[in-house]
Amino acid sequence: MTEHEEYCVSIRESYRIPDYTLEGYTVTLWRWNHLDETWWYAAIRDYLFADYNGNHKKALRQARRDTRKLAGIFDCTNHDTNEEGMWQ
């Protein structure tokens, strides 16, 4: 995390429980908590395949489009589908 950055965005795969079937993606807006020095989620939005007629690529494409917009609005890092950097 850079010194000035308090937000970041990422995309996670969303699974249906209990059989762990992939059902879409979740875009998460994260906020840095200074008290315990970790990321807390501030907002989430689901992109389910059912909304896109079962099209996996279209759901991921829409999720990526929205993470780019959020990163621009909050002037923050877009981790896309790779969150490893934000947890270091």
C-alpha cells in the first residue's frame, strides 16, 4: 500500500455453497483500516452468470469495466483478479 492510498478494488470469483459451483464474480471496494492496519471491505457488487445468460466472459468483462471505473473514481489501485499485492 502506498502512503496516500486508503482504497483499492479487486475481483473475486463467487461460488455457490455447499457444492462450490462457480456462479459469477464479486467486485470489492476495500478501505484501509488504520487501527488494525488491514483491508476491510467497504462495498461489494455481484456479477452473476445468470444476469448475463450464462456467459462467463461477459460477466468478467463487465466486472473488469466497473473496477476500472471505481479505481478512477477513488484514485486507487485496481488489483483486478490478483489480490496478492494488497495483502503484503
